Amino acid sequence: MVRPSRILWFVAALSLGAVAQERPPENDIAPPAAEVKALPVPASAPDPIHALVDELAREGVRVDFEAEEVLVEGVVLLDRMNAGYPIEYLIVSEGGFTHESLGLVRCTGSKLNAAFLALGLTPGKTVRYVKKDPPPPVERIISGEEREFDVLPPEGRVVDISVRWTDAEGEVVRRPIEDLIRYVTNGEALPRRGFVYVGSRFQRVLVGTEKEERFMADVEGNLVSLYLSGFGNCLFDMNSAEGSEAYLYDINGATCPERGTRVTFVFALR
């Protein structure tokens, strides 16, 4: 599927005075390496859950069973659009699309996914494209008056994501992650819709000369998506069909902490 933002990104580059590059800039920021202290696990939880929580803590992930939250240590990758590339992902792991993502974490997609499974979440559905029956007249499709497909937004458990950090004055700041992103067209922040847990998926991919089953959030390294491709490879999709359109997003410089700032991404179940 052709990504509309790949066609339109240079428009944003021109409007912001950015210099287009043939290859995306390489990331030079590393995720936090420090371990965190695991939070208490319900006594009734089976032994594998206790072991999982300890393993996640070594990768900077805490599962708060009482508050129904997952806290992930990370870092701000970008505090503005990078060389004209629009922001299409909110959180990635190493190997992900770091040139167009707000934040970076150390844990892999499969490890982070295990945290949400431990909280009892069930993967939902990514955005779907359903062909209209009967189809609209060809001339109305060509003119843009109608679309050949109906777009069904993601379905599933909605999670709110916020970002917590300590500012220069030593004050702890916590903001919904949507507040840190703005539309290129009008400068307004994203609506606080939350994000749908879709849980990524397994797919056979070529490894060397053989095909093997791999978890796509690990393969691609992208965890929370603004752009909705319809593949369902991320753990979370935007809670709207908007991400399937050719919208362009940038970092909101008025609210986002500086590039390189250590942050905690807080995933809170609704």
C-alpha cells in the first residue's frame, strides 16, 4: 500500500523551510539503559507473571496492576519535524522509524506486548478498508467526490498514553501524548482520543534464505502509530480512522520537552 504521507512529506518540508534528503537522518540518541524496580504483583498471579514482571523491569518497564498502567522508560527523539519527515509514530524501539517518531524505548515490541497481556488485554482490530457495494461511479472516484472504500477505524480496548518528565526547574510534568503533537495544517494539537490496543501480529518473513514466523512489532520496531497502514504491525493504533488519510503531523514545540529528555511513557487503561 502506498503511504500518502510519503507522497506529501515534501510539502511539509517546503512549508517549514526544511531541506529534503534522499535518505532519512540517522538517529544518534540511545534509549535509557537503567533498570527499574518492579512493582508489586498480585499474590494470586501465577509464577510466570512474577518472572515476566522482573524481566520487564530489567528493560525499563513496570507493570502497575493496581492502577492498571504500564510505565516505560524512554527518551524524546525529536522536538520538531526532522528534515521534513512528518511524525508517523509516537513511540518506537531501536530499529524502528526513528526519523519520524516522538520517542524511543529500549524494550522490544514483544516484551512490551507481554505487559499488556499480563493486564488482561485482548488484541483488537486495526483499521480496515471495505470496498463499497455497489461501487461509486468511476468519475466520482476520479474527481475525489467519493471513495471506493469505506474506512473502518480500529476497534478494541482504548488506552490513554501520557508522557512524564522533570523540567529544568525540577518540577514533574505529565501531559497526554496527543498534546505533544500538532497538525501541520493548522498548528492545533491532536484530540485526546486515546489509542487502540491491536497487539501487532505474527507473519512469515525472510530470515537469511528461509522464511520464519516473526512478531512484526519486533521486526519493524514501531510500537505506537499515528499513520494507519491497515497492516496492524504496531501494538497501538490511533483511535480514529483519521490516520488512514493523508494528514501530516509535527511535534508541538510549545509543549514537548527537548530532544534527548528522559521521559516515562505511561499507558493507562480506560
